[in-house]
Amino acid sequence: MFKPALTGVRRGRLFPNMSVPALVSRLVALVTLYLTLVCLGSTAKAQHPTLIQNIDGRKTTSLDGLWRVIVDPYETGYYDYRYQPSRDGYFKDAKPKTESDLIEYDFDTSETLRVPGDWNSQRERFLFYEGTIWYKKSFDYKKPANTRLFVYFEAANYVADVYLNGEKLGRHEGGFTPFNFEVTNLVRDQGNFLIVKVDNKRRRDAVPTLNTDWWNYGGLTRSVKLVETPATFVRDYSLQLVKGSLNRVGGWVKVDGVKSAQKVAVEISEAGITQSIQTDAAGFAQFEFDAKLDLWSPEKPKLYDVAIATETDRVHDRIGFRSIEVRGSEIVLNGQPVFLRGVCIHEEAPFRGGRAFSHEEARTLLSWAKELGCNFVRLAHYPHNEAMIREADRLGIMVWSEIPVYWTILWENPDTLANAQNQLGEMIARDRNRSSIIIWSVANETPLGDARLQFLRKLIEQARTLDSTRLISAAMERHYVNGRTQMIDDPLGEYVDVFGCNEYVGWYDGLPEKADTLEWKTTYKKPLIMSEFGGEAPYGHHGPVTRRWTEEFQENVYQHQVRMLKRISFLRGTCPWILMDFRSPRRPLPNIQDFYNRKGLISDQGEKKKAYYVMKQFYQELQTNPSAGRVP
Ligand code: GCU
């Protein structure tokens, strides 16, 4: 058996027990963090170090479709029998040269999987599979002169090691945010082979950590594209209303591959705006200008055609302009108090099950939310696909977007923090120009404690530095001060703009009637979004109102909930858990759950449960009389 020379020695005293892959990923995470912090140095430079903004506005070639795959539970394609990274792993796509050559894998005679798509819902035998699957895609690409080429992944769950033509491009950790690698000097006119090792194994130090109440769908869950740009191109930009203003646009642009300062034009032709700016020698420019614009809102989701142009590049985008802020316990959209009529959504595909990824699935889920009477959705518990956000922009639905800092992660682990910061940075980088997103959330149901508070404060500071135009929140802790009073005084409340709070009074906490005598208090003067509440029932399961799992019981939970919610003076938004039933490994109850969390107001087949109509009526009341939901 071949023994690679690099094992052992180099690690020496500095990182005694770290394997080379772990060492590399620690170094990559630290370098990315260092780069991000350098960028964070000045608010103006809130750009992401590598990510290309607005892929749909670029010249792209899709690599979606069938990919050859090798299932590799023992990571034989990556490690040798000494469990050391092998130099001759599957990323080499080796072929026997002679009849006596020993090659024990062959992508080209292996099975295929669809990309985009999780592997769990594509094959019965992969439903519970957690581990490594290798993906291979072959392609030819005649790259024109004076251009650059990148491979862009919209997401891969959870760790992706990416290789082109046998060369390592890099590794990405985090299952719900995009990443790209430059392949300009590696791509050939013909016979390219892109190989990705995707590993969705759960880890204690990861984000999320070992236990979640959603299915750990693995694979290349979202699209993969080749992105061709000019040698000097507009890599990133930000364009939004300046915080607190309704008629001043502020932003910046980062031109990549510059040798000197660049002329840039920001054009909003429909508004008669062409703003000329000059970058610095590094290709960065910041700008502000007055603009009389129709503001984006749920009632009028106005999007403008915007162009960012340089001497060599021109990028088009569709951008809405709106302001969002808090004033005391009011949430204020475009200067007017607003109540967020929301619902929570998991990125579960309606009807077919599995990770959703398409515009069509996004339209289905968001139109169900609109039909319910929503002007707001909480996309739980991780950044959803870009199609979902673009459709929310178009349909006029405000969005809460979240990173999967969920339940009890390792607060004192620096890698876990760097990982969470990286996911936050990528989430904000991808969607910073989307008017629908009004809230960045940094955590869900995380236990009180100093280490947790310090961890989350760092994320909040980062989010504020990366984007000062949106609100920051988290689904925080609350507690009983006596049998009838819930108190929200989580120390995290000090640092967020809006509270989120999850409560299951009537389901996990007592019976539905308990809500009738419950009062809610807080030590903060800030708005509350009840970010989760509800109960469970499979569609069509009927019986006495006192019997759990019946639609009647779930309906009753909601009736008592709505009456309680109306009595909370600082409530400014509601997000029942959840729009649609979704798969969860924590829900095995036969003939009731069957590995689905059945708290949906709608089944995974689009069937509306009785509780759906309780929320629909509440939201109708709020639309006809906005103060209906609130005690003055
Ligand atoms: C939690 C959690 C959700 C979970 C829900 C439930 O509050 O945030 O992820 O699915 O409760 O128990 O159904």
C-alpha cells in the first residue's frame, strides 16, 4: 500500500493531533476570517472577499443535470488505509492504462444523480444516508481571450471538496450558502472533469450541530454554474436606501482584476439616474446620491432595472428600494408602522419532498403564504435558495433570513465561531441587494450563558458592519416568572433590534386553554415577533377537540393562540410554525408523523388543515383593521 510522504512530520508540535484536511480547513477559515475582518475594518468595505454578486446577471453556463456519482461511506476516495489524505484519490478520475492496472473506481460506469437535488429523496436507499458521495461532471469550454472563468455553487450540504482536472480548487463548509472558485488557468478547451466530494456527516463542532428538527438532505442541493467574466469585472456591489432615508441611495462597488482606478456608472434608467464614480486603485468605490424612487412594499413590490457598468463589464440587476427600521416597539417600513403577518417555511419541496431549489417551488410556497394573508415569511433555519428571495422580491413578501446557529452549538470553539461568521458573511453577501429581506437572524432557541452571548454578539456586530440597513434578530429565550406570566429578558435582547420568541403553549407547554390566562412581559422597549407557535396534526386526521394529533386539536391550539397574541402590547409580528409539513428525523410516530413534522397549516401535498383558516381569518382582520391584532 502506497504511504504518502507528507503524513506525520510536518504537523510537529504546532497542531499535534490535527489531520492535514482539518489543518487546511482551519487555515482557510482563519484566512477568510482575517480577510473579512480586514474588510470589516471600515464599514464602507463590507464586501465578501471572494463571492461574485448576482450570478444571474452574468454570462453563465449551467452544469446542472445528471452527474456521475460514487457513494463512499468510508471516504476511500479521499483517505488511504492509514486514514491519511491520499494523493491519488477519486478526484484524479484515474483510468487503467493497461489491462493489468489496478483502479478500483470508475465514475463513468457509476450511477448518476440529478443536480440540483439532494441525494436522500432521489433514491430510497439514500433516504437516511449521511456520509460522502463523490460527484463528477465532464464539460468542454472554449474560454475566449481576456476573460476569466469561475465555477459557482449555489450550495452543497455540508462540506464540499472541489477539484478540476485533478487539481484541488478548495473546500467549503456550510450547506446553505454559495461559493465560487476561479478556474481561469485550469480549464481546458476539451475534456474537463469537475469532481466534488460532498460530505453531509453531522459534527458536534459544526453549524448546525448534531441535532436539528429538519432532514439532513445531502448533496449538490442547488445549481452549479460556470461564470465567464471579463478580465476586469464588477465582482460585488451594494445598492440600497441609506439607513433612515427615503430618498437617498447609498452603496459601493468592487471591481476585480484592476491595475488602476476605474470609471464606474450606476444606472437606474427608469428614474433617470446615471451616477458616475471613480474607484480607488484597488477597484473599490463608495457612493451616495439623491433619488426620487417608488419604494418597494408588499402592496407595491416595485423593482428597478439597475446597471453597474465599467469600461469592460456591465451587470444588470432588479433591485427594490425600501427603508426598514424600528422606533420603540414599532417596526417601520418606508416610514409607516407595519405588522408582520408571517408564517415560517422550511426549504422542503411541496408535493415531492426533498430540498426545494427552483423558482417554481418558491412560487408555490410563497403564493400559499400570500393566500394565507401573509406579508412576511420566516425562512427557517438557514439561508434558503436565491430563487426564494428573488420571488419574495417580486411578490412583495418581506423576509426573515437566518443562519443555522440552532439549539446548542459549541460556543467556545473558535472554528465553530469562524464557521458561523463565514455563513453569515455569505448569506449577507448573496442577498444584500434584495429589498424583500428586512431581518437577518443570527440564532434559534440557543440556551442562556455567557459564552453563547459573546458568540452571538460577535455575529450581531459582524452583521451590523456588513449591512447597516436591515434589522437584526434572533429567536430568543423566555421564561415563566410565575404560572401565568411569560418574561422576555434574555440578555441577547440588548443587542437585537427585534425580538423573536418561540412558544408552544397548548402543545409542548400545557393544553390550548392555558393561553387564555397567560400574559407576556419584557424588560425591553422593542418590538416582538412571535417567531414560532402551533401544534401538530396530519391532514385529514379528525376527532374530538381534546384528542392530540387531530385537526380539531390543532385548530383549538390556534384559536387560543390568536386570542393570547392579540393581548400582547409589544407584539408586531406573528410567524406560526409552520406553513407546510416537512421531513424530520426526530418524528418517527407511525401513521401520524412517519418522519414528518406535521405542524404545517398545509400538508406536504398542499391540503389545508382547519388551523389554516384560523390564521387566515386573523390575517384578514389585520388587513382590514391593522390595529386588530394589537392592544393599543
Ligand atoms: C422548535 C424549533 C423548530 C422545531 C419546532 C418543533 O421550536 O425551532 O425547528 O421544528 O420547535 O418542535 O416543531
